[in-house]
Amino acid sequence: AYHVSFTYLCLFVSQLVWLGINAFLFVHFYIVFLDERFYYTRVLLGHALSWARAPAACLNFNCMLILLPVCRNLLSFLRGTIQCCSRTAARQLDRNITFHKLVAYMIALHTAIHIIAHLFNFERFMNAQLDGNASDINYVLSQIGNGDNRSFLNPIRTNDTTIVMFTTIAGLTGVVITLALILIITSSMEVIRRSYFEVFWFTHHLFVVFFIGLVLHGVGRIVRGQTVTSLENHKPNECEKYFEQWGKNGSHCQYPEFAGNPPMTWKWVVAPMFLYLCERLIRFIRSQQKVVITKVVMHPSKTLELQMKKKGFKMEVGQYVFMQCPSISQLEWHPFTLTSAPEEDHFSVHIRIVGDWTEHTGFQQNMSMAVDGPFGTASEDVFRYEAVVLVGAGIGVTPFASILKSVWYKHVQENADIFTKKIYFYWLCPETQAFEWFADLLQSLEGQMGEKDMSDFLSYNIYLTRWKDKEAAHLRVHHEAENDPITGLKQKTLYGKPNWDTEFSTIAAKHPGSKVGVFLCGPPVLGEQLAKQCIAHSESGVKFIFNKENF
């Protein structure tokens, strides 16, 4: 289990490093604002000052990271670059969406801490300004800068504090970016994203407003500290108790002077923002290239196949593209796995007709279509293993269509000497209609491989996870038929769900000393089950390496 354990160890270490940096930044900047320069700021605010500034530093760090996992071209480039050096490192890039979500949760957490701390700060600033007691140091500190309004410490400069939150740059941008963040996070919930994708898609683009507000948030410089020059002739520890004599004749303590911290956020986010702008520019240029729809096929069970051509389009097995139909929306892009093989003279996708976008598309060969991609996935590594386990659930079988087609071309048409010697294919479907379009491909491969005496190369098992009583009766009647009554294949359909422990044990016994690549395109629950099986059965020289498709 060393290899599997090492993979998860790398994932754990990378997340630990990220958490460690967050912890370091929080503690470091908490301590920074305990410095002598912010002595009088703390007199007004107490430790709420540090509690506001520490999460702000963590926000800068995480906002620097949040865009990188969604730079698909950058990830594809990095994946291809480091693939030759370390497959383990390349697999970490396949978890980009998971990391994107983790960073988003961290941003939400630090935003909440930052806001709560500043609410306390705002109340204390306001109380100090409204106090009116000249014998109170808080009031005296709040009156500094009343004449020139330059060296003030308290950003609330008037007794009318009711609308001050909306009349400062920091207050206004703070409200805007908080609202944007709330909308982005709530619309990203699974139930909304799957049922109302347009809401998720449009709301998610409020990140533009969020980043603009974030960069401008510190421009007002409301977090202020004593200047270095002022510290030379006004030592806070010594002069605090003489605040009533500050600036008077014979006093050794002049009025302290204050200045705001320069904005720092832009230094953290300018590089990733530039990378993301480049990413969007590349996508725009590529999406403007002409796409020709050469064939439209409506398969049973409401599955549509589009075959297309595009100049300069090159793909690998298991990759995916983003597609846009301008006649429906000029903004919406949706991901689809490529079901064609790299050896074919076209590229194709299979689209299940569900939801508003697919139902209203009405694809025709002469219609306009924009395609962005292809982008890399874990399935690109499939031919690097001696034995491969492919697991698809429902429409999640699409990336394996590309793989199985490519296997056929490599073995038969090109006679390529590929490393993969055995493929185990599992397909889990909830209803019989879902089998129809992909069963045609399996029938073709079954016949062709039988003719070339390659039947042992591909072992496939199809599971019907739900069925009706009427269907069950029909299946019992035709059970003795030569071909399966559902798929038409020689391999009979199985009912229920696989016993993964048994399946993995059998595969391990047949491939001692081998690395077995396990590839899943399916729900997270199934992914957790397979990941556990990979760990449990990686022993006696057999190494199961788990890979999951992420979009």
C-alpha cells in the first residue's frame, strides 16, 4: 500500500502546508499589530485591532490562491509539464475544484472573523468620538487631527455616525464585497448548482466585483498607527499618563502624529488576476474559432451525440471541452467529456437532455457552436498502467467511450505496442434506458475484438442498480438467450451493485506485482468506496492507484 499511501500523504502534506501558512500569517500579523506603533490604536480598540488585521492577511493569501485552480489552461500546461517527472504530483492537480472549495471556505471563515472584529472596532471608535469627556484619553485621541484632518487616529471624524459606514471607501467596499461573497457561496450549494445552474453561473461571476472591491478596500487607510518620526519625540509608554498636558508649554510630550497603512492587497492578487485575465483571453480567442457540426445523432434515452470538427483541434483520451450555444446564451459555458478517440478525424460529445440548456438547444448541423478546450483530466494516464479498472456511473461512462475506442485503434488499426495489457470495465446504471447508446459501442468492440482473438483484453461488467417488476419478469423469460436482452451483448447484465471487495481481490490475484490504475467518473460516495478499496487491497506487491474525474 506504499504507493497509495504516498499519494494520500502528498495530498495531506500539501493541505497541511496550506493550513500552516494560514496559521503562520494569522499569528504573525496578530503580533505585528501589538507593536509600539499601534499602542494608541490599541488604547482605542483593544485586541480587536489584531483580531481584524490577522484574518485580513489570511484573506490576502487565500484570495491569491482562489483563482489559480480554475485556470484550466494553466493546469493543463502544468499537468503535461510535470507528468514526466511525477504522476503523483500531476494527480494533485486533478483535485483543483476540491482545493478551490477549501480556499473558498477559508475565505468565508476569515471574512467572518474580520467583519466581527471590525464591528467591535466601529463601536469603540464611535463611542470614543461621542464621549465628549476631555479627561478621557479615548476622546482626546479622537480629537487629534480635527484641524488639518491629516494625522487623525479615529476615522470617525464627526458626531453624525449613522451613515459613516457607507461614506468611507473601506466601509462601502466592505459591504459590497461581503454581499458578493455571500451570494457566491450560497449559490454554489449543490442543490442550487444542479437545479438552477444559471443562477450559480451568473452569481459566481460576482467574483469580479469582489476582487475590485478587495483591491480598493484598503485605499482609505483607516487602520492607522503612530508615525516613526512621532515615536522619536513621543514615547507612548511614557506619555500616555500625561495626555492632558500633550502639546502644552513645558510638556515633554508633543501630540502624537498618525498615518495609515498603505494598501497591501493588490500586491497579493495582481499576479493571479493577470494569469486569470490571460486565461480568459486564451479562452476567448479559442472560442472564436469556427466549429463545424458534421453529424447530429439522437440516441435512445434522450442522449444526443454531436460530431464536430475544428481547425487545429488535438485531444487525448478522457479530456473534456466547454461548449457554448450562442442562440441560447452568449455567456453560459457547459463542460462535456469527449467521447471520440484521438485517432478519429472528428471529436464528439454525448449530451444527456436534462435541464433548461440542453432541452432548449435543438441542435442542428448548421447551427453555431463555440468550443473551448480540450482540457486535461486524470483519464489521460490510463495507458500508463499495465492493468486498468474503469468505473462509470450513468452518463459518467462518457470518458471511457474515448478510452475504449482508442484502445481499439491502437491495438488493431495501428498495431501500437501499448503498455496496457488488461482493462476491467464496470458500468452502473439505474435504469435500462441508460444502457442503449453506449451498448452500441460495446457491441461493436465485442465483435471486433472477438474477430481478432482479443476477447480477453477487455473484461466488462454492466450493473442495473434499479429495475421495475415488469422489467424483471421480462428478463427472467429471456435469461437463457444467447445475448443479453437489455444490451444485446454476450456478457449478461448483472443486477444490484458490485461487491467491490470481491472484485478488487480477484483483480489483485490476477496481477501480482503490478500497478493497477482505477479510474472513476461518478458520484462522490462511489469515489469514497473505491478509494478505500484501493488502499485496502494495495498489498503483496499490487498497487491500486485511484483517479477520479473532476469538473
